Amino acid sequence: MKKILITGANSYVGTSFEKWLSQWPDEYHVDTIDMIDGTWREKSFAGYDVVFHVAGIAHVKETKENEHVYYKVNRDLAFEAARKAKMDGVSLFIFLSSMSVYGLLTGTITKETIPIPRTNYGKSKLEAEHLIFKLLDDRFKVAILRPPMIYGKGCKGNYPKLSALVKKIRVFPKIENRRSMVYVENLCDFIQQIIESTTMSSGIFFPQNSEYVDSSSLVSVIASVNNVKIIISKVFIPLAYFVKITKPTIYYKVFGDLLYGKDTYSIGSYKRQIIFEESIRRTEQ
């Protein structure tokens, strides 16, 4: 039986992963520890095979006042947890980073793409990666996850905002685009494969669904699952261009291309890949 410690209580990915592994109670023992009050430093990590670090700050509006908090939590706390894991004899440390380290609103990310984060969230995650990788050796493996937008039932971020919007509007521009996304159960399956693999335990990983997502198709499926009638047509493209002029950031988040190139990065080893339409049905219902 593998013993796994999730550092970061009440995290969406952390709780989802614990629930995922509960399908195999005889194979995995999972504990979760809160990282907020500092008492975690008194707990020994000895005996755990894996530490999965999910604690961090995200989906919070960045200000000058909270800038230091991003680095204190997303970078310093993560490195401290990794260092403690190594000292206590843990063999694998998994760090939940983000696609945000690249700082792109639109484009295709390849192996030549240099991370240039634009936000404190992205910068703090990238700096944490660099520090944690310095701990890597033959006895201490480090796996960095840079997922794109994660979605699933109860998720936070841009997906629930889009879902709420679909239930209010009746028309949507049909613009062909491609975006990398990852359904939370597919992500959990991927993490499980890292833990079980003897060849892919260290490195930077880019888990995503096997299919790119088109925003118009995403809106269509969300509407269908919720029995919402919505017209998706090229006739409404001028509406999108108006958004591009007035709120370009929102435009690129909704209609722009942002993806990991499949010819460069493997989508990972999934045993139970859940297809796009089914993932939206599970998320919405």
C-alpha cells in the first residue's frame, strides 16, 4: 500500500485526488494536512511514499498589498514542504504548478517556449519550481505539473463563470479556436499514473484532455446539458470583436487559442480518459 500525504487542506485538486484514490482503498492510504497555521512543521513526513503539494493562492485579485503573499505561500511554503519531504525520506514530491508560468493569453506552447510569467501567481509558481528542482537527486524525485484550466464539479475559476453566463445569454459568436483544458478526473488519473510509474516520476508534465476544446462547442454542450436554448452563429462575430476592442483580456480568454502542442508534449498516460462531452455532463450535473 502506498502512503500519500496531501499538503494543503480544502484544495479543489487535493480533495478531488483523495476522492479519486478512495476507489482503491486497499492500494492507497491518503492523509491531508493543513498548511495555514504552521503546525504542519511539527508533523513528520517519514513513512510517506509521496507528498502531493497543492497549497497555494489562486483566483484572488492581485494587488500591491497582497503581492508578497503570493511569494510567501506559492513559493516559500512549497519549497519548505519539499525540503522537509526530502529530509524525512519521502521518495516523490509532486508540485501543482500552472500553465500560467508561461504568461501567455494566446498561442501554442512548445518545448521551445520560454516561461515569462506576467502575474504574481505565475511568477511565484515558476520560482517555486526552480527551487524545488534543486532538491532533485537519485533518492528524491520531483514531478512538476503545469496543467491548463482545470474544470469539474465544484471547480473555481473561469469555467463556472462561463457556465453561469451560458445560462443567461441566448446567442453566442461561432469562432473557431482551440484551447487546452483538463477535466479533474483525467488529471487525477494522470497523477496516479505518475505515482505508479517507474519511468515518468520526475520532470515537468503537461496533463490535458486528449481533445482540444473549441469555445463555441463548449458553450453548446453546457447549454445542452442544462436544457438551455442558445443560438451559436457567425452572425454574432461582431459582438466578439466588440469585446476584443473593449475588453481584450476577456476576449482572448474566451475566443483565443491557448494550447500545449500535442506534437511536442505527450498528453500523458490515461487509463480511464473521460471524453469531453461526458466530462461536461458530470461537471454540470
